[in-house]
Amino acid sequence: MLRPSLIVLLLASLFLTACATIPQPDTEQTALSKKSLQRAGDVAAELVTLQQKQQPSQTDYRRRAKLREQLWQFEREVIRTAIRLEQNDDWIEAEKVFKHATKAVPDSHILRSARYQFADRRAIREEVLRAELAIHQGEQLLQNAGAYDSLQRVTPLKFLTWVEVNAYERRRLSSAATLKRFADKALKRDDFYLARRCLSLSFRLHNDDEVKQKLMLADAYISRVRQRIDSKSNSSVKPARAVAATGKPDAELLVGEFYHALQKDDFHHAKRYMSELRLTYPQHRNLVSMSSQYKLRLNRCVNDAIEKGKVLYSEGKVKQALRVWRDAERLAPNNVELLSGIARAEKVLQNLKALSAQQTGGHSS
């Protein structure tokens, strides 16, 4: 007959064996496969190599455009995956997605910006949850206020009772101060509804004139928002969102569209998105980097056009060279080398036209 200790060991070993046979989900790779990450890294490396070529050919230009599109598809899939995880409240896995993607493509400004924006949203989410916990704790303390008041009327003021009541008072004042701090942060985010909840409870826990004034400001804002919604609900216009109803465009979307346009060498739209971001969010962390990247990309594109035009010009394809240089002139109208090439090509074409006219006149005579 087996001893009880041996039976316990046998059952434990069977349990561990059963657990080991259960397939464990690969949480870090469920969103993006290793194959797609490796492929994205290879595409980015090849694109950098092609961009560093001094005299790219027509095949190189086409290949660069194809690689940019593949990279943009990867970046969009990463952002979609992270947003889907974020919506499912799986913030840790979403962070892992951005971590792996930015490691595979470290020079991607779109992924870097999206990760910054994600970190901001994650910090705000954590702040809101902590505020909710503080509200819950404050409500519990407020419910105990009546009981402690009755206790002092029933029980003589003994030393232990005095210590207990004072400890409660310290917790109550600390809770009021904590709620006030959360309210200040919510006001900076224009989250007036959460700010009002924190301020209202803070004022009930401890009468504070500053809290009272901020509570009045929050109430006034909420009242204006409700009036605006009520006025629009009677018209055909769709009511604006109540929370943070500023009408501002999404910063992350502007940054993403800017880099998408920049990667396609669509400088007109890239400049427009950057200008809109600067106008709406003048202190945005990406503005300096975006401006420098825009100038770097623009200069590189103009230089590529100059070299491409030179190749065509040397091959006798003057019209094609002139077309390339004129397209680049719209991006850099004051570039001396471009203007010189355009003037030289136009002069050659005029001479050819005049020579052709003379030959035609001679044959007709």
C-alpha cells in the first residue's frame, strides 16, 4: 500500500505533466508573425540602400516606390493590430506589438509617432483608472463620516477614540487632496466630466475655496456643452461629442498621414498635414522632427531629379530631362542648379527647333 506522501507526489507529477501538454499561446507573436517582422526589416534595409544611391536608375525609382508601399502596408497593419488590442483593453500586448515593430523597422517615423501617441493614451487610461479608485475610496470615507460623528456623541472622548477619529480625519483630508490632484490633471486634458466628479467629492470631504471655484468652472463648461448639444439636436446637424468637444483633428492621424505622404514624395499634402498639426498642436513633440525630415526628403528628391535629368540629357533625351527638371522646380523654385539645367535644355530645344525650321524651309525652296 502506497504511503500518503507518495500519493501526493504522484498526483503532483501527473498535474504538472498535464499542464505541460497544454499549448501555451505565444502572446508576443500573436499580433505580428516573425516572418512579417523579418520581411519588414528586409524591406526597410533595402529601401535605405536604394535611397543612398548617388545615381539611381529608372528601375531603382520603381523599386523604391514598391518598397515604400510595402512598408506602409506593414505600418498600417501594425497600427490596426495595436488599436484592436487596445480596444480589447489589452494594453500590454499592444505595447509588445509596437516594440517588435519598431525594433524591426527602427527608422519608421509613423510607427514611432504611433507608439508615442499610444503611450500618451495608455498614461491617460491609467490616470483615469487611478482617479476612479480614488473616487471609490473617497466615497467610502464619506459614508463613514456619519458613523464617526455618531461615535463621538455616544462614546466619551477616550484616548483610543481620539486616535481613531484623528486617523480618519487624516485619511479624509488626504483623499480630498488626492482627488483635487486628479481633477487638475483631468482639467488639463479637457475631461471636465471626470474633473467634476473628483472636485465634487473633494469638496464634500473638505471645504476648499479653490476646489469650489474649479467646480463652478467645470459646471459652467458642462452646461455650455449641454446647451450646444440641445440646440443641435433640433437641427439636421449631428451633435458634437460632449467630452473634449474641441473640434480638433486627431494628432496621431495627422502625423501618420504626413509620413505616408512624405514616403510617397507627395510634398504638397505632407506640407499641408504638417501645417495643420502646427496650427492645431503647436507644442507637439514631433513637429521639429517632421520639419527636418520634410526638408531632408525634399532636398533628396530634388537632387535625385537633377541627377536623373543629367542622365537623360547626356543620352540626348533633352525633352525628358526638361520635364523632370520642371517637375522638380515646383518643389525647389530657387534651386540654382535646376534653373541652370532648365535654361540649358530650353536653349538646346530652341536651337533644334530653329534648325528644323531652316531645314524645312530649304527643302520647300
